[in-house]
Amino acid sequence: MESTPEELMPRLLPVEDCDLAEDFDPTVPPRTPQEYLKRVQIEAAKCPDVVVAQIDPKKLKKKQTVNISLLGCRPAPEGYSPTLKWQQQQVAHFSTIRQSVNRHRDHWKSQHLDSNVTMPKSDDEEGWKKFCLGEKLYLDTTVQVSSDENQGIDYVQIGFPPLLSIVSRMNQATVTSVLEYLTNWLSEKEFTPELGRWLFALLACLEKPLLPEAHSLIRQLARRCSEVRVLEENKNDVERVSALNLLICLVGRYFDQHDLADEPS
């Protein structure tokens, strides 16, 4: 049974009854104000009393809440805190890289990818971890993978590098998602050169001003890098410590999270 307009909601403005032509057709565009008002009344009467939204549960799996911690980074071990000059140099170099990426994005995006490059979907966390870090590292760092030297490098096993032809195809939603996936990986696994290269590349593609999700992610990344730096057993691994210093520096000084930046040594 259809409801009348009066049953759906009270009238806020008086609308007088009007005499419409016998050939009035509500399916054609109205020709007079009276026909328009009549058509609105007819459409309102056909609206159901209750409407149920169709929601895809898969889209709700991703965390919706953005948590921003106020805790800062852990200080660098004695003798490993970068100087202010070094940090300023890295920020300047990073800024130049970002400008170059943005300037040539369309060019690299138009380049054809090799047949063995299949980029995962944005919401495929495990697929992106395998893509960036390689199945060998993803499954187990001790697994020995047989390879044929005549076939060249097997990037599926060792991970695809963040080539411009790849990262230029990633929109901001994908950049943020992959940054979250790899930050989660760093929270559970060791810091590796492959991981460091991808984190640097994703930061280079992250647009400013930051969205709340990205803001939270880069702060989480910097704090985790500071924790890994403190726990680093072999302090003689200068390259690894420098890489961690660099990521903390970019978050703190380029992305203006100054409370996370290392104090100059």
C-alpha cells in the first residue's frame, strides 16, 4: 500500500491543490510549477518507509580508527646521532628527488612493465609484502631458492625494486596502504636493505599536506626505526644505522614531525 505525501512527513510550506490537464504525464519533464510540485509529491509517495544500505563487509576489514601516539623517538645510541648539517643535507636531497618524481611521473607511468611484473591490488597486504620484499624473505630468510643463472634475476623471489615505472603507477591510497603494510612488517621483522629502499620510495611519493592516516603511519614508522636502531646488535653496521637515521630524519624534518627528529650531535 502506497503512502500519501502527508503520511511521510508534514508539509513545511502550503501547496495548494491545482487542476492539472488530463494528459498529465509524471514521467516527462514538468512544464509548469504545478506539474513540478505534483511530480515531487508522487515520487515522495513512492519512497519506502525504511531503506537498508548495501554494505560490503570486506571494505570494513581495514582498521578505521586512526591512533596518533604522542610518544617521541628513542634517542640514538651514543655516537650514532646524526649531525644537524647531515640532516639538512638529506632533507634537501630528498626534496630534489620528490620534485623529480613528480615532474617525470607521467613519463614513467606510460612505460610498459616487464611481463613478470604484476602489481597487487591496493588491499592485498600479503601480496605487497611478497612483491616488495620477495617470496624468499617473506616465507623464511633461511629458505634456499634454486635458480638458474641463465634465466637472470628472479625478482619474484628477491623482491621487485621500487622502480619509477612501478611507483609512478601507485595512487595515494595505494602508497599509504603499502606504507602501512611495510611498517607493520618492520614491527615484527628485521630491517633489511630491500625494506629500506621501499620505505624511502614510498615517502618520496607521499603527497603533502598529509592525510590523517599518513600522518599516523609516518610517526609510527619513525618510532619503530628508533627502536630498531637501539636494538641493533652490530653497531659497526654503519649502512643500516645510517638508513634508519635517514628515515627518522625525513619524517621528523621534511614532514615536519619535529618532536620525532634526532637532536643534533
